Amino acid sequence: MTVKIDRKLVDLIEEFYSDIIDDFKEAELVIINESKFSTMFKHKDYDRNIKKLRSCKRKCIIMSTDDIQVEEGDELKESLLKNFERARYAFNTLCDAYIQLQLCLKNKAEGTKKVGYKEYKEIFNRVRTSKDNLNIQLKDLDIDYTDYTVDDDPYEFL
């Protein structure tokens, strides 16, 4: 069975991975490095981190799948599109959680708001839960993406 691959959908997913997820990973790496014990007394640029996270989220939000048509009976494409939308939603949720965490830490550092351990822990747990959910959604997306883009005939090149 040959599947007609929708190039626009494949390009959107590849853009999601190569531009948005990679940019997010860079921002996350900066955040993690700033959180290490060895940098405890160094100035952290929370505004830069928030700006980068918002930029990643904005790029994800403006991606549009509205003009992608799913033909009746094309379960693979329909599943891929649904998993792509779920991954985007999970990604935006993670960005929101990270932004909230960075705002909380910024307020604490500037002394504008007293932040207790309980509040910090709740926000941190939200980040962890959101990240776990995104990883699950990305795994499902990877499986459908591979099934959608790889030809069914494993002996084609033999």
C-alpha cells in the first residue's frame, strides 16, 4: 500500500523539531546551567530566558494545520495530524510552566514577591509533569511520523 505523503504536513513537523524544539532545548540548557550550585551567586538573566521561551511558544502557536486536508480512510495521516496537535499543545503547556517558574524565580531574586518553598515546588512539579507529558507526546509523534514517511516495502532497495 502506497501512502501519498503530504509534504506540507511533513515540513511543518520537521520545522517543529528543527526550529522550535531545538530552540527550546537551547533555552532549557541555559536555564539548567544557571540553576547549578556553582552559579548560585551569579546574576541570572530571567528576562532573557522568558523572552526565549515566549519566542518558542509563539513560533509553535503560529504554525497552522488548518489547510491540511485528511482524505477519508487515511487513518495514518489523521493519526499523525492528531499527534502533532497534541505535541504542540503539550509543548505550549511546558513553555507556560517554564515561564511561570522563571517569573517566580525572578520575583524572588528581585525581592518583589515573597516565594515560599511550597509555591516553588508546585511550579517546579508542573514543569516536570509538563515535560514528561511532552516526551510522551513526542514519542507518539515520532512513531506516526516514521510510519507515515517510511515506505512499506522493506525490500525495495535489495
